[in-house]
Amino acid sequence: MKLYGYFRSSAAYRVRIALGLKGVRYVPVSVDLVAGDQRDADYTSRNPLGLVPALEDDGRVLGQSLAIIEYLEERYPEPPLLPADAWARAQARSIAYAIACDTHPLNNLSVLNFLRDELGVDQAGRDAWYARWIDRSFKAIEAVLVAGPFAVGSQPTIADTCLVPQVFNARRFDIDLTPYPKITAVDAAMVALPAVAAAHPSRQTDAR
Ligand SMILES: N[C@@H](CCC(=O)N[C@@H](CS)C(=O)NCC(=O)O)C(=O)O
């Protein structure tokens, strides 16, 4: 199994966390997003979306981090990242989608570059843009986190695989996280797990 990713890609980071928690061995393949390698024919012939991550398994390639995590969940059910209880399972997906569908796409590299290069938005404007969408979703997620130590209870779920990279990203952009003590507590509980710590961007072979 190969994971095409990039050390700082938060979507790839989600999948690394899932692979780590499930103890699935894989070969990391770095796609340098800053150099634009995601647009090379070599990569787009595998993953036409031209985004990371992509998982290669048995010669087939799958894009989209949440689809990859659900595929891993079905192939490697233990430990589960989707709770057995239907309501808790829906809650976990709801938090994961709040990040993956409503936050990350607004703040990813190509959007920030478009704001800078095509719309002439300066650094302060881009920072305000980034903070706006983080605050909207973190406020909403903070309001629904109840149980702990993880997002929907005593075990990590797909929600936590999405939260940790988004918190990492928010810190990278100097977002004040003090209004979100439950989110930062979940993040702390997650990164204390060795499998999650090993997925950190700084521990990847392409980190710089
Ligand atoms: N919805 C996708 C998002 C993937 C995505 O946006 N990946 C970013 C890195 S986090 C990327 O490849 N960006 C390169 C680009 O925009 O050119 C997923 O969850 O896998």
C-alpha cells in the first residue's frame, strides 16, 4: 500500500493518522505541492484530481481523504474509527465533514494562492480570510464537543483524524486557540498517542 502525500498536507495528515491508529504499514510517496508536482502527468495519471492524498492499493488509486479513511475502516476494522452507535457515528462524521467540507477547502494552498495572485489580496487580507473560516467551524465544533477525551467519546474516531491536522494548520497560521479549550484538549489527547505523534508533519521523510 502506498500513500501519496506531502508532509504539510492536512488531508494527507488525516490519512496518516488513520493508518497509524490501525497499525497499517504503508510506503509514503512524497508529492511536492510547493514545486507543483501534484499537476505533473505522472501524478495526475494516477489521481486525476491533482490533489493529495491518494492511496494506492493492489494497483488501484483512490483519492479523497475521507473516502480513503472509510475504505481503511472497512478493510481494517480494528480499532474502529466509526463508532458502533448510530448517533455517535453520525456525530463523528458531522465533525469530520465540518472540517473537510466546510473549512479546509476554503483555506487550502490553491485558494490562498488564488487570493494572492489573481485577486491581489495582501497578507493581512489572506490572514483575515483564513481566520474567518477557522473561527466559524471551530466555534461550531467547540459547541458540540461534550464527552472527551476524544471528539465523540473515549476512542479516537474519524472526527479526531480531521481535527488534529486542522489544529496543526491553525497554529501554523497563528490563530488564537484559547476560545477553543475542548478542541485543544482533544488535540492534546490525540497527539499523546504514539501512532498519532508519528503522523505529525515534522516526522515525515519529506519534512523541511
Ligand atoms: N477533499 C480533498 C482535499 C485534498 C486537498 O485539498 N489537498 C491539498 C493539500 S491539503 C492539495 O493537494 N493541494 C494542492 C493544490 O491545491 O494544488 C481530500 O480530503 O482529500
